[in-house]
Amino acid sequence: QVQLVQSGGGLVQAGGSLRLSCAASGSIGSINAMGWYRQAPGKQRELVAALTGGNIRNYADSVKGRFTISRDNAKNTVYLQMSGLKTEDTAVYYCKADSSTWSAWGQGTQVTVSS
């Protein structure tokens, strides 16, 4: 399995930007895809952005054009660049790694967007 350690997040005003990082260690070679999810209070966890091994990016409709998922293979790190943040983006954000046999989650990081 892998261990995922997240960093970034915090408090930002609407319209601002933040970058989240997710550093992976362990069985990195078995990872097929990585993604970012978020969970707002009282809501289900939802997929925000995903990056597959074929370098295909998928985004939730609500973040298209504002968020970008990317990775740095040399650093074993996946990023989520968030721009044009809205109050409705406020949530705990989690990174996730998937292999053919397991999934692993990061510890979560709070993103709060103030109006």
C-alpha cells in the first residue's frame, strides 16, 4: 500500500487561490490513479478531480475551468491547484490513490472560502 500525506489548504477569500499537495510513499508503482475528493458538512464525499495512469484528467462539473490536477513524478506528489474559489468550495479535501487491489486516503485538509 501507499501512505499519503497532504499539505496546503486553509482560509481564503472568494475569488482567491490555493494549492493542495499529496505526497505518496510506499508501493507507488502499483498506483493506477489518484484523485482529489471533498466533503462538506452534511454532504457526501464527492470526486473533485482525478488523474489516471494514462494522464487523463477528469473534473467535476462544478470545478471545471477553475481547478487543475497535476503530478510531479520526481516528487511522487499530486497537486490540486484551485483558482476562482467560491464559498461552496468550502470542505475537507482528501487525496486518494487507487491500485487494482486497494485504495488509500490522505488525512484530509480543510479549505474554507469566505465571502
